Amino acid sequence: MTAFRILATLLVALFALPAQSQVEGQDYQTLRTPQAPASADKIEILEFFSFRCPHCAAFHPLLSQWEQELPANAVLIRVPVSFGRQDWGLLSRAYYALESTASDLPRLESELFDAIHQQHQPLADLDQLAAWAAEHGVDALKFRAAFASSEVTAKATRADQLSRDYMIRAVPSLTIDGKYLALGASFEQMLKNARQLIDKAAAERKGSGS
């Protein structure tokens, strides 16, 4: 057998091997109480995070890149949580206030992480947050109005309730389709495991006919 044929045979055998299966407790956890995803037609990934969390700040650029490579059947939803901390709660409201304009959140999400963790700006009250937003092209009056609105209050309250429903103990955390929590020894591994869990959840939906 020629060297080329030997190599071809080895390659065929290699690609015929099944993908490495995930290990529960190491690569993921099954949620004790499954939650109903808000997205009926897509696999829902929730990222629980806080702008105050340095680990979330480090994770954010990796997650943003990973999001660009998601399959069409999946959607990422970010959930800012407070864990009962006032300063985290202010930033949760800031997230939803920026989201209310439709264009400010996508361009300022990374900027807000940098302001807190790289520039060490306090941003510890509404005045400081509104001033920072204004410096970045946001209408300060509209930001203040959104921040204090019942809509933002409801969203921030819902985000904290979700963290309790999903029994989130640390951030950043990724849950998949209301069933699984992605684990990993590194952020890169957690994202890799989350990607496999998307396929797992999609196969389970297909198998159940949903």
C-alpha cells in the first residue's frame, strides 16, 4: 500500500470516530428545575453577568465573538443580575436603559465594561451614570427617564428573578435552553461546551417533536 493510500485510510478512520461525548459534572450540569425558554423556535442561551464583575469583563469579548458564530437556530440573551447588591443593581438598570434606545447598548456595552474595569470610574449612582452616558453620545434626559421607568424596573426585577429561578450562584454563567448550565476550566472551554449543548438541546427538541 502506498504512503498516500495509508494516509487516506488513516484520515477516513479518524473522521469516522464519534465526537467526544460530554461528561456531566465536568462539562455541564443539568438544571435541577428546568425552565421554559422564552424563545419557542430557537435554542436560548442566557448569559448571567454584571458589569461590576471583573470575570464578566474578561469574558465579554470572547462571548461577543462566539455569538457571531452561533447557528441560525440559537439566540443569546444577556441577563444583568444584582445578587441583591445595590451597585450591581444600578448597572442592571443602566443596561436596560441603554437597551431602550435600540442603538446605544450595542455600541456602549464594551465601553461600560472598560470604564469600570480599565479606567476605574466609580459610576456608583445615577448622576455618574447619566454623565458617562452623555459623554458617549446618549441623551442624558432620555437615559434618566428610561432608568427610572416602570419598564426598566420590570426588566431588572425579571432578570434577578431569572437568576433565582436558574439558581445562579456566580457570574458569568451560561445556560442552554432552560436545561443545562455550561461548565469549563476556562472561558474558552465553557464556550466550547455551550456550543455542544446547543446541538444537544436541538437534537432533544427534534426528538420530542417540539
